Amino acid sequence: MKRMTLTQHFAELRRRILWTVAFFAVGFVLGWVGAPQLLQFLTRPLFSVWAGGELLYTGLTDGLMIQFSLATMVGLMVMAPVALYHIWAYVAPGLRVGERRVVWPILVMSPILFITGAAFAFYILFPFAFRFFIELNLASSVPTVLMPAVRDYLGFAIGMLKIFGIAFQLPLIMVLLNRIGILDRAAVLRMRRYAIVIIVIVAAILTPPDVVSQILLALPMWGLFETGLIFMRRDGDQNSLRRP
């Protein structure tokens, strides 16, 4: 393999960063144009359980800030796979065969698991959680008008999508730590009961304060934990990064 000078390394890094920024710009423009449709899509789970409901704009600049936020989110979504590819293409020539064998499947599976987690929250958790909050607020003992702010709703919804997307990375983290020799499979098996308790506690902290939402996060995380165990190498066979 031909060795590159320091200047060539910086030139290649600059080229890859520019490509990544260009894709972010394209995604931002697409998000800006499609912001009304994206807002309609993100509010669909709420209005599916709240017929006739309305959201509130609390300031003159809310519309502009929401459109900017949604455009930025789309830009990041478009940029993410491109950035992962360029990171891989930049560092792969310097990795050993065993290291490449471990890293590239993680780079491929990470966005897939993130999207899966976000979709789980959007299509399964949101209807249960929103119905719970609406019924709780409307059952108030005093006269109540329920009209959430658009920015508050989007902050909550997008935050929950991120939480579930990150939570679904659990098996990848387990496998990576196992393959580099930090996490021993036998030790994880011995700590399984404590891991389940930790999963339940994390689900209770991250989700809204209703049992259904907590269960809907805890159960898939438990399943992902068990999946990670399946793919972890057994004792004495986990140092794949050290192999040529």
C-alpha cells in the first residue's frame, strides 16, 4: 500500500469533510422545502388519538424556528450515512484485517438499529403515551383547555425518537466491547439479573411516567440485550481485533 504524506492525509480529510458538508446542505434544503409535510408527519401519532386537537404557536418566530429545526434535522439525517462512509473510507486503510472485520458491520448496523428504534417509538410507543397524557389532562378536576405548544411537542417527540434510536444500539456496544476484550461474555451472563434491573430503571427514567411506556422501552431493550449475548464471543475467543 502506498504511503501518504501528512499533507496528503490532510488533503484527503478536507475533501471528505467537504463532501459531508455538501450532503448536509442538500439535506437542509430538502428539509426546508419539505418542513410542512414533515411537521404533519411528526404530529400524526398525536392527532390519531386526539381527534379535533390543536397545537399552539406561542411566538411570532415559532414558525421560522420550527422550520429551521426540521431542516437541520433532515440535513443531519442525510449527512449521517455519508459521514459514516467517509470515516470508514479514511481509517480503513490503516486497520488490520481483524479490525476491519469488526468495525464495518458496526458502521452498517448502527444506523439501521437507530432507525428501527425510532420507528418503534413513533409507531408503537407514541399512540399509547399520547393517549395517556391527553386523558390525564382532560380528566382534570378543574376546567381545562388542552393546547400544547408546537415547539414543546416537537422537542418531546424528537427527543424520544433519539432516545429509542440510541437505546437500540445496545447489542452493538456489547459486541464491540466483547471483541476488543473489555467485556467478557461469562461475566455478562453472571450479571444478567442485575442488567435486567438496570434496563428497567433506565426505561423508567427515559420514558414518560406511565407504566405502558416504560414497558415498551424495557422489553425491546431486554431483547436487544439477549441478542447482544448471542453474538458475543465466548471466553478465550474474543480478541478478534488482535488477529492479523
